[in-house]
Amino acid sequence: MNDFFLLFKRFIPPYKHFLGLSIVMNILSALLSLLTFAFIKPILEILFVTGETVYEYMPFDIFSFEFWRHAGEILKNNFFWYISHHIGRYEASTALLVLALYLVFATVLRTAAMYLAAFFMVPIRTGVVRDIRNQINDKIVSLPLSFFSEERKGDILARISGDVNEIEASAMSSLDMLFKNPVLIVIYLLGMFALSWQLSLFVVILLPVAGYVMGQIGKKLKKTSFTGQQQWGLLMSQIEETLGGLRIIKAFHAEKKISERFHAANEVFRKTTVRIFNRQQLAHPMSEFLGTITIAIVLWYGGILILHENSSIDGASFIVFLTIFYLLINPAKDLSKSVYSIQKGLASLERVDKILKAESNILDPEQPAPVALNDKIEYENVWFKYRENWVIKGVSMTVPKGKTVALVGQSGSGKSTMADLLPRFYDVQEGCIRIDGVDVRNAKVHDIRRLMGIVNQEAILFNDTFFNNIAFGVENATQAQVEEAAKIANAHEFIIASEEGYRTNIGDRGCKLSGGQRQRISIARAVLKNPPVLILDEATSALDTESERMVQDALDRLMQNRTTLVIAHRLSTIKHADLICVMHEGEIVERGTHSELLARNGYYSRLCEMQSF
């Protein structure tokens, strides 16, 4: 339960006023229930003549010390006197009618209080789940790329959907039970103590024993639920991979293999879910069994007290006691079931917390230095590794302002990693990267990335309009500015030829566009941002010849008078670069212009020959 109260401290404070109102309504509901059934004793004693107790009105003075010493007895006596006095004034049938009307009126008030208690819990449940989803989304956006290289995308989707839904369905839905049932239990216990402290003390000793048994089963449920949510995340990952790789699956006739893999994982998840449901369904029968045992023991012990000559409880009081105790059983059972639900929800919260509590290693310094590009970008003895092996090994390189520097080499030589280090998608382990002498780690991440525009090999677009994709990240962009950027990127013509022009939706990841069109939209986005530094990561390598020509033309316009770092697979696209650095196994093995490198007849020359061949 400690975990749950930590959850309470984290998410409930913004809604504490709703919680306070709900608790007040629960207290009112419990008091009304107690007062309703308190009529049983005088009815049994007076109306049906089951006792000879005569109640006399006891005057009281709230300012006297004597009143506060015996306040409970005085209030109980005067309550019973009031009822017996009024019942005695009427015939039995009339008294029953008055009592029935009173019960109806009391029930209306009690149910209204119960409804309002639940009504005030709804904003808490829905608000907390909304807050958790917002926090997950904000955290995903803020975490570095290194976090997601260790996580499955489908599993992350499972956490923000399935796990959050599980938190809402179990832990959050148990909030009202937790703040309702304890209130009912406490008030009912106070009523029982007013009738017989010996019998109530006996009950108080019995209930925690039953609660302990239920709690032990609940702990096992949490562990099983955590495993089940992990397996659900694996299923989501497989679905995500299947949707992304349908073309390859069909091309290689791998439908059967993918189906068998999913069926096997789904069966494992089913078996885990069976264990979870079986244990969860055990809550009600177990609480029913323990409740019956408790009632039987109370009947036995209460009977002994009544038969005792000097007993402080009579038969009528014992029946009232049993009635209130019966009222106590349902909240106690609900409380035990809520413990089960909370354990299941906390298992999901643990998985959600793996995102929420993840620490970013890309941080702003306490006293950030201002950064602007007026001279050059320097890579100085840079070392970097993702896990164990070094990917970049002591690389030094200078990119002068307004110049184009190209990185070429075989796949896996470290070209893209070099580009990712500049905008601090990752931080170097050794050495440093400087912009005009300022280490990028000593400047704000926002200030560094504000200087840069990036065009990747795969154009990353959103399920939105042409306009919003081009204006992405640029506040208050006008229609004229967006159109001008599209014209520079050779995208204006096919945009205005679409159904709604710049307001046309391009589909999920730009699925309604060709590869060349997607890339030109990506270039238009970079044009509109107008960054001092441009990073081109194999921007034309996935295009056909015609698309490449149009995209390259757009890139040439974009690169004019701009500091550019180009990662190139097709060497023909970087012939005019001011400097070409050839990378091999994380090191720069050659550097120079296109003609200089060809004259050396080294790595670069062999790369050119291979492409020509």
C-alpha cells in the first residue's frame, strides 16, 4: 500500500478539493445509514415489547464538564427517548407508517449523499489519467534518442495505452472505494463500540487477520500483473513491426512465420492473463468465506455475552450490533477487492514509471553560455560509443562558416553518428564539439538546435496538411512564407495540384506522396526555418534518378551561403564540397577536395570506382 500512497501524493493534490467533498459526502452517507438502523433497538424494545427499558430525557449543558465526560451516553439516551416518546403517542400501525416514511426520507438523503460522493470522484479519476498520459507524452518528447534505442516502440505504445488504461480501471477506480470504505468502517465501528465495547474489540481483532490473508494474495497478483503487462508490450511491438514491414513479409512469403510467432506470444499472454483473472476472481469468494467465519465467531461470542448475567449488552442491542456489523462487512469486502485492483494497477504504474522516472543525460548547464555561429564548428578529439565498442575514435574536424563539409565512407563507419553529436542528440564521451569556441555541452540544447536544420534520408512527416508540415517548428508562419519555401524546394507545383492545395492532408508519414515529394516537403521545412547550419543525412540516397535531380536542385539552393554538413552515399552529390572527409571504422582516414582525394588513389578513389562500376 505504500506504493499506492506514493501514487496519491504524486497525482491527487491538484484535485484535493474534489476529494474533500467526496469524503464529506461519504461521512454523511455513513451517519445516515447508522441513524437509520439505530431505530431497530427502540422498535424492538417498545413497539414489540422485547424489553422493559424506560428512557428518561437527560438535560445537558455543552458548557459543563460533566456533559463532555458522558456525552456519548447522554446523546444515545436522548435519541432513544425521543423515538420512544413519539412512538408511544401513536398506535402500532401508525408508528410503523411514520417509521416507514422516515426510512424512505432517510434513504433518499443517504443515496443522494452516496451519489454526490461518487460524483466528486469522477474528476479525480479522469483528471489523474489525463495527467499521466500528458506526463508520458512530455517525457517521451524530452528523453534523448539513446533511451529509445534500448526500448521497443510497441512496448512504449503499450504503456501509454494499455498500462494507463489499467491504472484507470484498477488503481484509480479504487480511489473512491479507498476513501469511501474506510470512512464507513470507522463510523460503523464507532456505532458498534457505543453498543458493546467488548464485542467491538473482538471484531476489531478479527478483521485485520482476514485483511492480512487478502493482502498476501494481492501481492502475488501484482507480480503476475507486471509480467502480463510486459507480455502485452511484446505483443504490441510485434504488431507494430508487422504493420511497418508488411511489404517485406509478403515479398518473402513470411506470413506463416509471422503468424506463428504472434500466436505463440499471444498464447503465453493468455496463460498469464488466466492466472491474473483466476487470482483476481478469488477476491470475492475469499472475502465471502472470511466474512462468514467472522460473523459465526461474533454470533458465538455475542451469545456468550448475552447469556452472562452481568452482561453489558441485551438481546435487542445485540441484534442492532449484528445489523451494523452486517453493514460493515460490505465495505470490508470492497476494501479487500480494491486492494486486489490496486495491486494490478500498481504493476502497470511500475512500467509507466520506467518512462516517467527515466533520467535524461542531455541536460542544460546551470549557467548556459550564449552560442552563435560566426566563425567555425570544431570537432576536437571526439570519442563516442553507444554501448561497449567505440563508434567514433579520436576524430578532429573543422567546418568553417559558410562552407560545405561532406562525410563519406562505408556503412557503419560513423558518419551519421558524427552528425547526431552536433545537435546533441547524443553527447560525446571524450573530447568536445565547439561552436565559435563554445562547447555545445555548455550551451542550452534549445539554443544549439535553433541554429540547425536537418534533412534526413527518410523524410519524417506528420499526418497533417502540407502547410503544417512545412511550417512545423516555425511559429506564426504566413502563407506567403510557406509558399516561398515550397518554391525553393521544388514542391510548390505538386502541392497546388492537389485537391485542397496547401490544406491537403498528406496521410500517415506522408503515405499519399512519392519518395521525392516527401523529401522536397522536408527540404521546404528546412528552408522556412532558415537555419545557419544545415545537416543533410543522405538526403538523396533513397530516390530515383529523376527525383534525385529535383531534390538535389532544391538542396543546392538551400545550401547557398550556408554552413553545411553533408553525409553522402552517392559521391556524385558532393563533388563540389569545400572539404570531403573519408571515414573508416570511426576514424577520418582521408580529407581534401574531390580532385585532391582522387589524385591520392586511396579510400575515396576506391569508393568512386566501386560506384562507377
